[in-house]
Amino acid sequence: MAPKKQYFGKNPDPAPVPSEEAGTGLDRYDVAILASLQREARLSNTELAARIGLSAAPTWRRVRRLEQQGYISGYRAEIDRRKIGLGVLAFVRVDAERNNAEATRALEDAIRALPEVIACHYISGAGTFELHVVATDLDAFSRWSMQTLFKLPNVKDLHTSFSLGEVKAAAALPLSHLAAGR
């Protein structure tokens, strides 16, 4: 039997410990990586390694694995929409005319192609989709609605609400449920 290696300082690559949550397979280092990168995605690998308590090589491998497994789906800059002239944020509930697979797929495809729609969700209750739409001002939104939204395939009705002020946006996802019991 081989003697167990001893490490002084940082363990070079501790094995992932299965999470208490079924199927996640994330250990405390993975959760720490996710938390750190949500707060500051521009961290260098060296800075990230120092923050989570591992050396650089295993940290890099873990980040790559988290990317490959889809836990990290991308990196992007958060841009203040108002600074670039997009002063209006509208929430548009779209009621579909027909709720069958083909008609819904056609509407989804049309919505995906609209750059003004920055988020879209299927919703429960009244309506089929909830869109988050940005525009420069109310007149621009009104023109866009008439020329674009009302002409989408399978649209029965639209209900719009406007943001009067942002309380919280672009928040990091909570990770405490992953770290429970560690």
C-alpha cells in the first residue's frame, strides 16, 4: 500500500465531494469558484485560486470542468442600459392565439430574433410569455410594439407594464443551498 501524500499549505487538487443535493456533484471549492466568479468574473486564475484556497492548476481545471458541465454558461460585461440610451424597460405579457407546439415554436423563434427583447419566460396563469423589452423612450417602444410585436405570429393580445425604477437587477444567484452541510 502506497503511503498517503502529505501536503503543506494548499492541497493541489482535492477530489470533489458529492453535494448533499442530488445530482449536483459540487464540492465546497466548486461552490466557492461559482460564488467568486459571479461577483467578479474578471478575476485572474491566480486571484481566484488565492480566494478559494487552492493552487492555480487545479483551480483552472475546476473552472474548465464547471464550464464544460454547463454550470458556467458564459461571461459578459454588465452594461447600464440607461448610460447607452435605453431608458425604458417594459414587461410585456404575450397571450398566444393557439397553444400548440408548431404555433408556439414559431412565436418563440420570432421572439428570439428580436434584440429589444432581453429576456423571455414561459409563464403560468394568464398569458404564455413574459418579455423584458428595452427601448430608448416611450415613443420608440410604442412604434416598435406596433411595427413588430403586434405582427409576430400567433399573438392574440399584449399587456404591458413599465418599470418605474429598478430595485435590484443582475443579482448573483444564491448558492447557500449548495454549501449547506459542508
